Amino acid sequence: MTNANVNEDHVIIWFRDDLRTVDNTALNHAIETGLPVIALFVATPMQWHEHHVAAIQVDFIHRRLRVLKQQLAVLNIPLQVMQCNDFSESVDAIAEYCHQHRVVHVFVNKQYPLNEQLRDEKLGVLLAQSGIKQSLFDDNYVLEPETILNREGELFKVFTPYRNAWIKRFSAEPSYPVTTSKEVVLSDTTSAMLADSTDIQSLGYPVIESVLWPVDEEAILQRLDTFCVTKAQDYHQQRDFPAIDGTSCLSPFLAIGALSARQCVHQLLQHFPHALEVNKEDGAFTWLNEIIWREFYGHLLHRYPELSKNHPFQEYTQYVCWQDNPTLLKAWQEGKTGFPIVDAAMRQLRATGWMHNRLRMITASFLTKDLLCDWRAGEQWFMQHLIDGDFASNNGGWQWAASTGTDSQPYFRVFNPTLQGQRFDPKGDFIRTWVKELAKVPDKYIHTPHQWDSSGSLDYPLPIVDHKEARLLAIEAFKQAKAVM
Ligand code: FAD
């Protein structure tokens, strides 16, 4: 069905987790067609619910869409926001929209989780039936999935050789941000859409305010630059201490695509051209190494679709007998485990949608090894609360911590939460910020507060497990799972 009022061809750029006009591959290609461009965003509340997208991330997306709408308008591209319950509805709605607006070509940047890939395939088929083209681009990672392979043509299953091959490839063929700022021709339809000043309506999802995170371009780029200028140099020494502001805090922008990984690498190399040289004592290299972890997990997700289906990477670990203990899980979720560093981290996550990387590792290890709870429960909880929730990195991080993933820590290496706290929050500065009950506990006892509180007056839970015993139980559970295979 073609809308009678639409008498010119259009192309569409469908935005998903690439909410920027700068260095956006699909957008650049849409603009290059020389036809009037319409931008679409489809909010899918039911899908978000199923995939456990955090309410704070949805608010962040909503705020970013407002900025994107203004930026696109400068290029003569109107942004239309549609609401559909789920992916299936969104495919039909986009196909219908294309018919109504005489769309000849749809441009999208790929998403790698399985459902997203299937959705795009389905749309491609539907569009092709009407003679509408669909073009998909690799955009989310600096280097395309399937381009960093070993001699056998397989994806590296261990990070370090992958990282080395990644650096070699990037050094040979650098991938830099590409931006087109060309104004697009207008049609009657796009002119009318641009004249409509209606604000973007709610995305139909519960909202937790994300205002502490800026959404305007300048502030985001400033963050990246400030990090490179003031913190990257010492990153290798500071990045593990949650009480220190030593990391970039750029992951939320990368997760929704307000910033591209190419922009990050490019900016880093502008300041530290030597960052591509492997040197663990170098801050800039260490930061690049983390960006490459992001690439690694994204590439794995692309290569192994079963990761999208709750499947552990290490086959044998599907036989680990996780404890289904809602009381322990709840204590972890609420930050009431009696282990101060774990509780502080979990309370910060619920209150702010943020958690430092070292704390993600500690809390994930605690849930899976000390409490022997299924990593998928933790993975889900993180996605429900993190402002930077990103399926590939979250899945990769959880499987690493649970020793079920590729390149995971061996199952017999179990973090000791008390020692981790003593090492990475030695004076308890971070703990005191989030566990107010411990505010008056002296530094010496901040990680073992009940040893100080001989009178038992401290309003803080006793440790819910004995770490030494729990460690042995976890190791045994993995040994038994190995024996099954
Ligand atoms: P920086 O230290 O400044 O690092 C720069 C960038 O590199 C980050 O923004 C991020 O994009 C990437 N990066 C850093 N560390 C990692 C890593 N270990 N794995 C993959 N990419 C990394 N990251 C997410 O973006 N979304 C998630 O949902 C997520 N869930 C995680 C769950 C667990 C259990 C673990 C252990 C890690 C998880 N991570 C996740 C990775 C990491 O914790 C965050 O990317 C990092 O804490 C973000 O802080 P930053 O931006 O200051 O990072």
C-alpha cells in the first residue's frame, strides 16, 4: 500500500544501538544515495522486558533520541519513533512503513545477538518481496567479526592471541571514524516531518532517571578526550580501585552507540601513538586492551549463536549443579551478604545503574562460586540494572567469572571476597559510601566488621557463607561436572 501523498522515493536508516550521526556506517551509506532519508527508531517494550533491559538504560536511550533528532534535523533527516511490542511486530511495522512512504532501500547497522539477526533476516525477506533493498553493515566494533581468525580459520578462543592478532590487523589496516555531514535532499514528506515539532513520547517502559549521564555530543566527546588527556596514562595503575575515578566510564555511551569504538581508539592513538605496542606497564595500551576485550566478546557472540541462548561456552559446565537458592540470590541482589565489598557494589548497582569492573568480577565470582548460584541469574540481574547493559560484554564477563566461558579463569581459581576488598578498597572508602551501617568501623576491620563488633550491636548481616567451605564446594561441583562429560 503506497500512501497517495508520497510521490518521491525515500531511503530509511533504522537506528538501534548506534544512536549517533558521527561515524555511523549505515547512516553514511543512506546519505550517499542522494535520496531523501527518513530515520526510524522502534521502541520494543516487550522485547526489552524479555531481554532484561534496564529501565535506566531506556531512559538514557530516550534522552539520547531527543539529541539525535536535533542532530539529524540539521542534516534534513526527520527521526520517527515507533512503538511495537516485540521484534516480530517491528518487522511488520517497518515493512508497512516502507510501503506507505515509498521507501526503496533500508540501511541498518548489524546487531549480533541471535534474535536480532533473525529479525533482520526476516525483514530482509519481507522487503525483498516488495523489491525494497536492505543493506546491513558491521559498525559496532572497530574490526569486523570474522576478520580475526587463527591459521585454521577459527576464531581465537583465548583472549591474548586474539588481542595480538587484532593489533596486527589494525596496524596493517587501521579503521578510523568516517563522518559525512552532507545535507540530504528534502522531499515533501521529509519537509513535513521536520516541520512537526512534537517531542518524542515516552518509550512505554518504566523509567529510572539517567540524568547523571550526559547525552549531548559535546559532553560525550569531552569525556573521551578528558580521559585520554588526564587518566589514560595512569590507567594500568588506577583502574582496579573503585574508590578512584580511574576508568573512562564510557561504556554506557558505547552500549547505546552514542559513541563508537572507532572514535575511542582514534582519540587514544591521537594522544598515544605507541598504544598499539603491547606493554602491560603502559596505561594507554592497557585501555586499548580493554576495548579489544569488548571486540572479543562481540566477535564470539557473532561466531557462536548458542551464546545468545543461555548456553555456556565450555560444554562440560552445563552439568554444574548450581544451587537454586532464592534466599541467597536475594541477599546478593540486595547487598546483604555480610561481605562488605560485595554488598557495597550490589547496593551501588541498584541505586545508580553503575558498577566498577573490578566489582563486577568480585560480585560475579561471589554469586557463582561462593553461593554456587547459576551465572545466568546474575547475568540477568546485571542486564536489568546496568546503564551500560550490553549483551555480548555482559555474557562474556559472567561466563569468565563463572568459569563457564572461553578464556575463563580456571574453575579452581576462586576470588576471596575479603582479600579482594582488602586489596582494592584498602581503607574501605568505597564500602563506606554504600554500606552506611559500616561508616564507623575502623579501617582495620572494614572488611571483617564482625571481628570488631564483639558486642554484636552492628546492624549488618553476618557472612551468609563461609568462604573457605564454599570454595571447596564450588571446586567439587565443577569436578563432578567434568566427570559427566
Ligand atoms: P574502561 O575501563 O574505561 O574501559 C574502556 C572500555 O572498554 C569500556 O567502556 C568497555 O567498552 C570496554 N571494556 C572494559 N572492560 C571490559 C571487559 N572486561 N569486557 C568487555 N569490554 C570491556 N561491559 C559493558 O559494557 N556492558 C555490560 O553489560 C558489562 N557487563 C559485565 C559483567 C561482568 C560480570 C563483568 C566482569 C564485566 C562486564 N562488563 C560489561 C565489562 C566491564 O566491566 C565494563 O565495560 C567496564 O566496567 C565499563 O567501565 P568503563 O567504561 O569505565 O571501562
